[in-house]
Amino acid sequence: MQNQITGFLSLLLESTDNQKGLDWLKVKSQKISSEGTPSQFFLAFSQASRYFKKEKLSLSDQEIKKANELSTGFQPEFWDQLQSARTVLMLSYPQEKETWFTAMNQLFETADMNEHQALFAALPLMPFQEDLIPRAIDGLRTNISLVFDAIALSNPFPAKYFPEANWNQMVLKAIFMQRPLYRIQGLEERRNPALAAIARDFAHERWAAGREVMPEIWRLVSPFVDEMYLEDLKKTLSTKDELQVKSALLALRESAYLPAKELLEAYPEQVASLDMDAIAWESIGSEFQRTRV
């Protein structure tokens, strides 16, 4: 599988009109694969920034589909050229467990911000994934958005492997950092009562401080709406903020709580204008991010 992924990433990089970089990457990845010399691997991983830019990859719909077929949840459309090249180098390193972990642990410990981005985004492509769970959880301590996003956003690894407490901590930090929740893979499937309560507490703290509440936060609450959450959604509906109102209506629409359904009947026109739930949440999240730029 690793060979298929490195081949796929190499093909994506071929469309970047960077023959010098491609030639360099081919030579280095072949040497790393055949010789397995740690120092050579570390040097190439660092030197990749001389040959590749941090420009986003451009994928066709067919290539996006192919990526997901190679590895479920793999979304290189959010990757840049440099991290793609570094992933090719990393996957070329011989995958004998002990020597592989010795090299990767050293790389994680010495990596700069952009190198960490490449490493954490590539977690779902790496071998020995269950052994990498502590590394991924530890990486969430960062306050650097670039590194945090590599773990939390457009990455299937957390949803697949994180225990509930660590998952909730990641989502809460994404809220605190105001990162786009709609890009957290598995968010809907892994909603839980504890996370809903955490989201509510955070919203109340923001209200008490006179600050805006991230509208996507109500997506975490919708399966668990009861009398308590209903009052919060009523408060949200009373605002004049269109995104807040939409988010509250979506949460009510997703809820099975009868009073929520009854409240929803008071907003027939707004409800009729809402998209399907997943699309609507993404629209709300992306619009909220644009208003912050």
C-alpha cells in the first residue's frame, strides 16, 4: 500500500511543473528505500524545502476519489507540495518496526513547524498506527494552528483511534482556537454527551464574557437536546446573527426531542431554506471562518 501511495503522491507532484524537484525526490526516495540510512533520510527530509514549495496541490474529482480508495479519509486536496514530498520520503524509509520507530521518533523530536505538519498529516498513511496514538495525542498540546490542524482537520486518524477523553479534548481545543469543525472527520459519529456538556459550558463562558459563540458548536449538542439545551438554542435563536440562527435551527432539526420539533414549527421559512444537514453545517462553518479573516 505504501508504494501505491508514494506513487500517487508522486503523480500529483508531476503536475506542478517542477522537474528539478521531481528528479531530486526520485533519487532520494530510492536511496532511502534501498539503503535505509537514518542520516541520509533526515537530511533529505530537511532539504525538501529547497526543492518544493508550500503551494496547495490541485486534484481532480477523480484524484480525490482515488485518494480515498487508497486510504479511507485521505484528503491530499488539503496538502501542499512540500508536505507531499516529505511524505514520499517518509514512506520510502524501510518499515522494520524497531528501526523505523527509532528514526521517526528522532524526526518528531527535532522537527520544525512545517516538518511537524507533514508528519502529523501523514499519520493515517504510516505503518504501526496504533503505536502512534500517544504521539498524536501529545502533538495536540501545540498552540500552532498549522500543526494542530494537521492532526485535527481532514485527518481520519483521531476519529479512528483516539479514546473519548482525548477526542473531546481535541474538539474543545478546536473550538477554543476557532478552527473549522466541519473539517474534523468523524465529528458526527463521535458526538457524545460529555462533549455536548463541554460545548455548552464553553458557550456560557463566551456569553458571560460578552463574546460571540462559534455557531458550529451547536452541532455537538443536537443529538442530546433536552430542556436544558433547548433554552440555550432559544437564546441563540433570539440573536440577530444569521449564522447563529441557522445553527440553532439545524440543531433543532436534528434533534428527536419533541419540544425541539415544536419550536422548529415557528420558523417554517427559515427551515425550508436550509440545505441538507452536513452541507448546511459546512456552509455555516466556512462562512464563519471567512468572517474572521
